[in-house]
Amino acid sequence: MYKAHAFLGNYGQVNPYPNYNAMINHVDSQLLPVGFIKEELGMSQDGDFMLYGYKKANAGKPYLWIDSNIHGSEWWTVYYCLDFLKGVWGGDYFDKKVVNLIKDNYSVYFIPSVNPWGYHNNKYYQSRGVNLNRNFPTDYWEGYVGDAQWKGNNYKGEAPASEAETKAVVAKFDEILPAVAINCHTTTGGANGIDRNYRFKHYSLLSTDMFATFKLTMPQVPTMDWNGQYSPQAQAYYGSKVSKDGRNIFTTILEHQSDTDKYNTGLTFLYIIALTLLNHIKSGKLKLSDTSSILKRGD
């Protein structure tokens, strides 16, 4: 069984860049110097904020899609995702074998905030009270009840993809069609981990191996098993698509515990997901024994 590096520590309880545009400037300062291309994806529903994507293409290599902050108050997501990108594409991570395996075999697309208004105002929902992670156009939107507008955190909107933010993400996702898509969140208490991917049996087995890797690496961290593949959520929409290289897209929700400074679940899991899926893409294997088992076939 592969044992990952355990990332310890967290980001404290105060957002270092609570202003949305200041946060984007910070992301620019970290990613543009290492060759990422910044794209405008469209304005938020309120009309005050631009959604941005950051792309690092590697010719012929499958895309790793990472989006964060779909729930605006979950600001920690921006920073653990950014630390992963800096670790790999910025070369900050100490294990250069891991750095090279990931950056040499993936293209990457990153959306730091799907919910700019929510980020800027420290609100879970967006400007019309919509939980954007209940607004995606899946077969399950009609059957999802949720909450009435402004009566809770689970208002799904008046129609699938009714919100400008959802439309912008769907349009870009359908253009990229990555091999791997990670929808990043934070939580409190013991719900660290990833969605178990019950839509496809082989992806469920891969998710189980990722959990086993995580528990071997950080046995003290509480985890929870859940499934959101049959819902109007982002990762359910992503999982209904086929990648540009012709495979069912592996997609998951990543939950990072934000009410502790003891460990960095999100950052640790991003490395585990990237390496485990790379091994599967290149060899078809459902388990990653160690990084040397990631074959070079097809390079």
C-alpha cells in the first residue's frame, strides 16, 4: 500500500484575503509566474465579480480539474488547492519524483472560487440564496427537494443551471472534459475524505484504496463515508461525462476539516488522488503500491 506524505497544520481561522479581488491577485502572484494562463469564465449572478480559471496545458496529457469554494464560506479550499498547485507546478514540494510524475503526466485546470459573491461576503450560498452545489443540470435535479429560497442552505434555484456561476462552470467543464475532476470543500467535525464514487464499481474501488492510503498515512484523522453521485451536485454532473481521452470521468468531492490546526486533509488527499488516478490511467490498476509502480507506458 502506498503511504503518502502527511501534511500537517492548517490555515488558522482567519481568511488571509477576505476580499475576493485581493484573493485573485494572490492566486495570480502564485500561479502566473510558473506558467499558468488566466481565463475569464463569466460574471457572477450579482454582476459584481468575474469568475476565473487557471490553465496549465501539457500537450497530449489528460486534464486534472480542480474547483474550489463552491460554498463561499469554505474559504480554506482556495488555499489548500493553491498549495497543491504550488507544490507541483511551482516545485515547492520536497519529493521531486512525485512532482515530476504529476506535472509531467497531467494538464491542470483550476477555478479558485466558483462562488465569488459568497467568498467576498463569507456566505455559504450565492447572491440569490442558491446553493450552487444543488444547481447542476443532472437527472436528479427534479427529484431533489431542498429548501425554499432564503429558508435554508439547500435552495437549488428555479431551474437546473439557472445561475450564472453554474453556467460558467458547466461551459468550461464541457470544453475541457478532464480525466479527473475534484470538487473541493471544507467541513467541521469528522467528515474528512472523498466521495466513494458508487456510480462506477471500478472507481468505487479506487476511492476505497485512496481512503486506505489516507488512513495509513494519517491514522489519527477522522473520516466519513458518503455518496453524492446521484444528486444535482457538481461532481455528479462531472461524473456523467466522458473525458476527451474516452473514459468515464473520475470525479469526487473532497472534504477538508477546517476546525482544526492539527492536519491538512485537503492537501494530503490531493496528492493521493492525483497519484492513484495517474497509476490507473497509465496501467489500469486499482491500487497504488508505491510511486515506482506508475508506469511510463504511453509517454
